[in-house]
Amino acid sequence: QERVVLAQLKDVPAETQDGIAVSLQANIELPDEAESALANGATGIGLFRSEFLFIGRSELPTEEEQYQAYASVVRTMQHRPVTIRTLDIGADKALDGEATVATNPALGLRAIRYCLAHPDLFATQLRAILRASAHGTVRILIPMVAHMHEVRAARAAIASAMAELDLRGQSYSKNVEVGAMVEIPATAIAIEPFADALDFLSIGTNDLIQYTLAIDRADNEVAGLYDPLHPAILRLIANVINAGIRVGKSVALCGEMAGDPQLTRLLLGLGLTQFSMHPQQLLSVKREILRAHSNALRVQVATSLNRASPIDPASLH
Amino acid sequence: QERVVLAQLKDVPAETQDGIAVSLQANIELPDEAESALANGATGIGLFRSEFLFIGRSELPTEEEQYQAYASVVRTMQHRPVTIRTLDIGADKALDGEATVATNPALGLRAIRYCLAHPDLFATQLRAILRASAHGTVRILIPMVAHMHEVRAARAAIASAMAELDLRGQSYSKNVEVGAMVEIPATAIAIEPFADALDFLSIGTNDLIQYTLAIDRADNEVAGLYDPLHPAILRLIANVINAGIRVGKSVALCGEMAGDPQLTRLLLGLGLTQFSMHPQQLLSVKREILRAHSNALRVQVATSLNRASPIDPASLH
Ligand SMILES: [Mg+2]
Ligand SMILES: [Mg+2]
């Protein structure tokens, strides 16, 4: 019955009581899930993880195979934005046959660090993503950025991939936006140059919380210390959102916090207008948004952020 | 010859050209090193690591053995402050015979987390430290604090240890100060309640940099990304120093940055007045302090912090 009520919200625009439009997009791990995103009213794919193409096999996926996978999602989404995250591998998700030798893989050669250390692998993926952009609206999302030189290197790799496609005469959109995951504390703290240099930002709260609190959530001995409501986390989220507002860049949040309806009012109060989450969560979160008074929440949260005591999200109204 | 010049500075008070007094203390790992601290003009021990008592043996050290070790340093330092850090173990420095099973030990059950999970071990160490306080000026330093509930639990454990010593009729100083290492990003970001609840703070830049940048410096594949000058790091250091100034609490810095004479002007510019470092670095850093103009540096660094481009410490004068 709950499900029937929520289903009625599918085509209702996500807008707060005081008229703030909110974007609700989907996180997906496999191309098939794009259908479920649409069925739950997603206005785009905020995070398309590309690891499925690389994990559990002994050979790297070809450019063609990757292109087909990306393009199928782009076609399904019919010009709604599809945000494809470049390979986020190296930590828990090691490529098959590659031994993870790092003492602390979460603090090691992963994601963009791994891709910049494997330029051929990265170039192949970038060409495949760019080719998919010929069929709709594609955005490239770079994970685990912490240094501006990583942004510059990623942009250079994208420019090279475009040049290669030009040589080949293969089509792609020249307007593909390039953004970064904000999931390392340094990036969230000193966000300004990243907000300037990138087209959009996406806050990855799962990793951001782990690094900011120095805890591995998968480690049972310390999982109890994982706390999305730690004042430091909320300040970092606010800092990134505000930096995006100042320079007119889009800021989404794609960690599990985005899909928790108990945190929707809090995130609206922090100024968030773009949520990306598991498709199954979209309509519950939309219901919260439809009930919310955005400006009242912004005032309440701004006041709470400056207090020493933690915020109780249930107290926001 | 360099060494002879520096040796003349041993008893010169550390003071900038514009009359700002600076405290130069020593980090030590073994009781013997207190002599070297004094020989290099240290005005106290800013960080006495206690791991040497626990590592490379199959049985835990007794209270008496710990007490003797701590008291010997306290006696050597003759009423200069001795800051004893409670056990910082569990990550790379596992106790003998204990398998480190964590996937990411640096993000696991270490330091205060470990001690709170092993209350008898912690109580024994706290009693030994407190008993040493009867012979001079002892401060207790809690590593890896990220949550206020950890501060409250540590304070409760110290109160229990005092109560036990009262029962036994053993003497200790009731005025032992309790401080925390600021080495987890969350703590440095949301520092205010910690500055309020603790008697002093000590910034541990080695770990703070690693967590803030999400890199393990011991991992050769990413060690090149370790950057003490990342704008985020400098902002966190400034944030902690300023919070201490606002509530009148002492803030030291005890990571390797403190002992690098090329960073002395930068740290003075951030407002730091308490440095703790390897004894061998004390006089080189003192020489830099004697040459420095603190207020001019504060103006230059404040201006640079708000710029997007990184600070070049060599450009400060
Ligand atoms: Mg991540
Ligand atoms: Mg440490």
C-alpha cells in the first residue's frame, strides 16, 4: 500500500512547499538498472559506477565493450544526464589477478590515482565514455580527487582521448561536462579551486565520512564510530554546497545519506538541491521533499551548525 | 662548525624578533632521550610515546614497570612539563602475538579506540602515569580522538584511576592536565567542543595529513601525494590554533612539520607558538625563530591562506 502511494509520485516534480526545485537522480551499478531508475522517476543517472566492467575477469574490457555498455544506459535515459564515474578500483575492488599488497588499501593507489598510473586503461575508458556521449547527455565523474594536479591530468587525458576520436573521425559531444567526486577531506576543506576548475561536483559521503573520521566502516571493530551526523561531516557538506553556489556549479550528493529519507530535511537545510541514490529510495525521498519547507530548514540547520551539540535530524521541521 | 654555532643557542630563550615567546619541546620514544632533549634546550617533553613499553614482548608491562619508566623522564626533566601519550597501538604497531586482521589498520581499532576497548590495560597505564605525576609536571595526551564521547570516556577512566590511587593511598598530582592529539580530520574541522573540554591540544600532522589526503605515506605507490602544504592541511592547522587562542588553551604541533626549519616561518605565520620535535631539530628550529618577525609572517600567511594557489614557505620573510 505504501508502495502504491509512493508510485503516484513518480511523475510529480520534486519541489519543496516553498517552490525549490530538487533534482532526484539514481546511482546504478549495472546498465539494466537504468530501467529501474526511470520507473522510479529519476531525472538522470547521478552515478553510473563502471567497476562491473572490470571486476571478476582476467582481461580488461575493450573500448567497444565499454562503449556498448555506456551507450545502452545513455539511450535508455533519453537525453537525461548520465554521469559515468571513471574506474574506482584499487582498494577493496582489486582487478582480478592483481594482488592487493597495500597495508591500507583505502589509503592507497585507487580510483583516479590508479587510472593516472595506468594511462592506457584510462584512455580506453575515456574514449568509450566519449563515444557514448554522441547518443545523449554524458558527464564524466572523476573519483578520489585530492590535488589540483590530478584534475589537470584527468582533463589532459580527456583532451587526448578527444583528439584520438577526432583522428579516427568518431563522433562524441564536445560539451561533455567533467566533474569530480568530493570524498577526500582535503578536497571538501579546500574546495574553491576544484569548484572553479570542474564543471560539477558530487559529494561521496560514504568515503568522505570514513576518511574524515579515520574509520573503515567495513571493520566491525570500529563501525560503531561511523557517524554521518558528526558536526565535521555536516560542515564539509555545507562547505562544498556553498562553494558550488558561489561559482554557479552544480553540487550533487551521491552517498547513502542522499537515499535516507530521515536525512532529507537535514540535507535540504544544508542547501542541497541534487540528490542521487539507489533507485528504490527515490520516491520515499521525493515524498519528504514535497512536504519540506526549504527556507525554514536552511535557517534551522545554519543555526544548529554553529552550536557545539550535534544536530538531531528528527527535530527539523 | 654548524653544530658549534647551534650549540650556542641552547640556553637562549626562543623568541621572535618582535618578542613572541615560543615553546620548543621534544618528542621522545625512550626514557633515555630525555637527556638529549635537555642537551638541546628543550623546555619540556611535548610528546613521550609509550609504545616502547608494549612492543616486541609477549606480556603487558606492569604498572610498576611503566611507573618507573615515566617517573625517570619526569625526574630528568626537573619540573619541566612531560606530556605522556597513552598507548597508540593497533595499526602498524600491533602488540606482539596479536594478529592485525584489519583490512585497513590505519582506519581501525587503534590508539584511544583500542584503549577504551581494553579498559584494564588502559587503567594500568593511567595509574602508572598518574603516579609519575607526583615527581614533577605530567600531562596526559590521548591519541586519535574524533568523538566527544571518547573524551568523556577517557576522562572517566582517568577519574577512576585517581580513585583507585586514593584508595591505595598513593600520591599523584590532582592537577594533571588532559589533552588530545588532533590528528583526525573531523577533530580539526569541528574543534570547538574539544578545545572546550580538554586542557590542551597537540596537532599530530603526520596522521592528520595522511587522513586528510587519504593516503598512506608508507605506501610507495602514493607517498608522492603526501603534501604538508596542501591548502586543506594549512587551514586545519590554522583552525585548531585559532580555536585554542579563542578559549585560552595551549595548542602544540608535534608532527614532523614542527621539526622542519624550512616550515618554521610558515608555522609561526599560522600562529603556532608551541613546537615539539625530535631533539636533534630543536636548535635549527630555534635559530629560525630567533630570526623571524612573527606579526609580519601572520599577515603574509593569512593573505596566502585565502588564495587558491599553494603557499611557498620559502617566499615568507
Ligand atoms: Mg568512493
Ligand atoms: Mg598519530
